[in-house]
Amino acid sequence: MRNALEIPLDLAHTSLIVTSDNSGGIGSKADDLVHVPYKTVAYYSFRVAAMECIAAGGEPISVVLQNFCGHEPWNELVSGIQLGASQLGLYHMQITGSTESNFTLRQSAIGLLVIGKKTSEKKLVNFSQEAIELAVIGLPLVGNEVIEQAGDIVPLTVFQKISRLPDVFSWPVGSKGILSELQQMLPDLHITAEMVVTDVDICKSAGPATCFIAVFRQSQVEWIRKLAGDYFHSLEINVK
């Protein structure tokens, strides 16, 4: 993954996966650009880093929170992380971190690391094969849309189930949008917007990974559709 650091350990076939996310100008301060509870801020930041970790073949085991919002929001931030962890069935997630206490910022800001243990080898399937399919699961949303259109955000549980399927490669979509992620996934194809066929805006930011790209075998289409439900959006790349 583009935002995943793999650290091999001395133990045979054991690695740590480290992923991260940050958030600025989103929270409960007067000068914030998007006003939401701190629980929501931490939940979505955890969501991004956890999805990156899982997509890289890791199982999240701990979180490091860097809090620049002040002392008071700490417990609320932790509760947001715990909410995301519970949705993934990670009820014993360890959380640590620190708070900037010497200076008060005018806007909210946090940084978050997820540390995971590698549990599987996730490799991109060969797109040159005729039996390969792609889909966007969820919709790209950013800013206040994340609150107003929460029903269009793919749930963590759906992402986790699809990511665990054999021969399925999941790629969370970030702020640069679907087209940028496709170009990173498949650099040899030199993908342009004109080559992509889908009903989703491929150039729009997906904010806190409100959607992801799934790559899978043609024989898995019905199973992926069943797991994704209404979050499923077909995606085709016309390669000349």
C-alpha cells in the first residue's frame, strides 16, 4: 500500500505494519473549518489508518494518538478510536499517545498511527488476465458530506469482510480520488479519466477513505456484490 510501512521482525515470517493518518481544522474549536465532535474526528482518522493496515495484510493491534486539541478532548478522542476498533471486532486494542499541553492551537489537529501484525500476503492480481474485475465500494465524500451522507460511506465491517476474501485486493481511496489511486495501483497502464467507466466521480476526494477499490476474479463478482450490497459500483478500464 502507498501508506503502509512493513517492518520485518526477527521471528520467521513475522512483520509489523505501520500506517498513519492526520486531521487538521476538523473538530470543536471556533476556527475549525468542519465542526464535528472529537469522537467523530478520531473515529474517521482511525478508520483511514486501520483500512490501510488491513489492506496491506495486517491486523491492527495498537494505536498511537498525537493530540493537539487540548487536554479536555482526550477521552472523547479515545472513544472514537474504540468505536472503530469495536466495529472491526478489536475489543482489546491498546491505545497510547500524548497531548500538546504547552501551547493552545486555534484549530483542532490530531495525528494517528495504527500498528498491526502482518497476517497475510496481499498481492495485486494480474490485471492482464481476462477474468479480473474491479469495483468501487462506497462513494467518495469529503468535508461536511461525510456527516450529511453517512449512509453512502462503506462500513468498516464490509471493508474487512471483502479484504479477507482470498484472491481479493482492496485499496482504500484517499483525498486524491479514485483516478489517482488507480494510477498508483496499475502504473503500467497509464490510466486516464477517459479510460475509466463507472457511475462514480473518479476525480473527487474520498476524504477519510469513504470508499475503496476492490480487484477480484470474475468468478467472485456475485459474492462481492452480495457483501457490498448497495455500496457496490462497477468500474471498468478500457485498455487499448
